[in-house]
Amino acid sequence: MATKYAQEIPMNSFEQAEQLIHSTFQEIIRATNERKNLLLVQLFDLKQDYLRKENTRKKQVADLEELIQQVMKTNIQQNRIRKVQERQPNNLEEEKMKSSEQTLIPFPSFYPEGLDSLLGQLKKLGFIQDTAGLYNNKTNPIRRIAKPGTTKGALYDPLGLALGEDKIYIADRYNNRIHIFSTVVKLIHEFGKGQLDDPYGIALNKEWVFISDYSLNAIFKFSKATYKLIKSVKEGVSYPRSLTTDTNGEVLVADSNNNRIAIFSSDLEYIQQVGKDKLRAPRDVKINYIKIFVADNNEINNIHIFSKSDDLLKSFIN
């Protein structure tokens, strides 16, 4: 083999052979250095990711301990004030001041009775409000927008909802259309029939109405003035659920099957993604300035907060 290789490369002199050997060794050294640098960069990224997750975990523990501290302090103070009320009703304000200045009883940095008991205490103290009553009040709503059905003005599995300019926009999922009602519950217009198949989410800005279609794997852009279809995007989107817009006009989509939040411009040009490999089938997304809030439909149902630079800032579990 060596003889054959030598015959394939003509060499007119010993100097040419020496130069070829030298250049080959240089190439080997260069390739080795590039591989080493790549591995160092990967190692640095892994270290940064570990430190970021560790800091997030420490912050979560600190936040929980601070919450427990505040709840227990409030509970102790309220018990003291209640005893003062029973004992000296005429000097209530003065005793309140004294009670708040007294040294509080120390307690451990964890709640020994468990999380369920802690949540029960928070509910009793008014820190947590139970919304079950709101959902159980479906039989006596303040105002009913539409009846169920498939006729004009009726709704069949409505999912997305958006508000703008005294109008209520509703994604009427199985009727494959968008309804627009006035705030006095009068049907103003409907659009999207024949263009939408399974509208899921809806979001507005000053000029446009954006719709996510779950079955068509698409994002649609309609004119707010004429309700005409302006543009649609299907490539790269898989089972999109809710979507929202920010103050810059960008559109954030809960791209559930791609396990990410996809961000598009107002012209539906792809910009970036957030939460890839950190989310599992996100269902809903909202944005407040630079913080992105995501409801993740995974096995433990997290709420995540991301920055626009894809940093995971905080998670609320269960």
C-alpha cells in the first residue's frame, strides 16, 4: 500500500517529499486543536447550564422559605392581635403596635406538616383563593355570549379568546371559524370558514388577527379591518396551541409538538425559539415585557418563566 500511494503522488525531489510530510503533520495538529477547542466549548456550555440550573434551584428554595416566613409571621401577629381584642378592646391600636414589635417565635425552614397542610394554612389566611366556585357558577353567568351548536352565532368547543376595541374574538374550534361579538353580546362578524380547520388560539395587535390551527399545523394572519387572509405559515409548526403578541408586534406560539415556544415577526417570519428541550407539549403562552410565561402540559404540569434570551428564570411545579 505504501508503494502504491507513493506511486500515485509524483515527487520530483526529496524536498517535495519533505514538504508533503511537514504539511501533513501540520494538518493533523490543526485538526486535533480544533477538536480540542470544540470539546472545551462544549464543556464550558455544560458547566454554565449546570450553574444556571443550580442557581434556579437555590432561588426556588429561598423563595419558598421566604414565603413560609411571611405566612408564619402573619399568622403569629394575627393570633396576638386577636387575643388583644378579646382582652383590651379599648386599647387595640396601641396593643397592635406592641405586638408587631415583639420578637417572633422561631420555626424551622421547612413546614413539618407537609405542602398540603401549608397550602391549607395559606388558604385560611387569604393568601390563596379557591376558584372552584367560579367554575361551579356556570349555571348562573353574568352574561351568556352564545348558545352551543353549529348555526350562525352558535359555538362548538370554543377555545381561544381575545379582547380588543370593545369586541370579543372567539376561536370556534369545531365550527372552523372565528366569531366576533360586541361587548353587549351581539354577533358582529364571522370569518375563516373554509380556511380554518381547527382554530385553537387567537391573538390581536393593532392591525392583525393571528390564529393558530391545531389540525392544519399552521399560523394564520388576517386583516383586522377586512378579515381577509393575509398570510399563513405551516413549515416548522407542529400542533400549535395558544399564541400571544407582544408590544413589538412579535407573535409567540405554543408549538406543542416541537416542545418549544416559537417566536415570529408580525409578518410571520421565524425569529427564534424559547424552551426547546425544557418544555414538553406547551399549551399556553403569555408575555409581560421581557418575561415569557408558559403553561406546560407535561406529566407534572409546570408553569415556567423564561427570558427572551431562553434563560429559564423560574418554575412553578403542580
